[in-house]
Amino acid sequence: MAVSDVQDTFNQALEETGLDRASIAIAGLWTVSHFDGPDGKEECPSYSMITTTSNEIVKPVHPDWMPAILAPENYDQWLNGTTDNARELLKPYPADGMQIFELGENEKADAHP
């Protein structure tokens, strides 16, 4: 599935994808908090997407940030490495490995092959 975002200024759907249009992975954190709620024990899953500085292709849309995209060869390092191993991956994805397509106002990115 492609990552979709809406450009604030023009409200146009954009699609960020690898050149081969493969699925991508975005660095993130996940945890479940356990607490005593009004009806007893409860849990609340929490998720966050990690961002980094923008590369040249994303800057016109998001000048200051972009998702930290993980290349397939880095999945194991992210999932099974040390904190320092993971931190090494938190950098802008290479712009030459991405394309951004303007799809048109209110179009869904997944409607296009």
C-alpha cells in the first residue's frame, strides 16, 4: 500500500512510493499501556510514526519533516538491532529512490495502479 498525504495548500492527494512501486515500511514505535480503569483493568495500544528531516523530493510538500522510511534490507536492523542500530536508520530516505505523483483533488492514491 502506498503512503498518502494531502498537501495543505492545494488539498491535492499525493502518492509517495518507491520507484518500483513496492510497499514501504515506516519507522515507528508501538506499546500497550496497562492501567486500572473505571471498569477494572484496561489496556490502550499506542503507536507513533517516527519522522526525520525532508529529502529534496519531499521538501516542496513538507519542508521540515518526512516519515523515516525503512528500506527492505534494513528491516532486520530496525526490528532486531540495538537502539544505536535503529538510530542509524533515522535519516531521510534517498530522494532518487522516490517519486511523488500529483493525482488531483480528493483522489485516493490507492485508486491508481
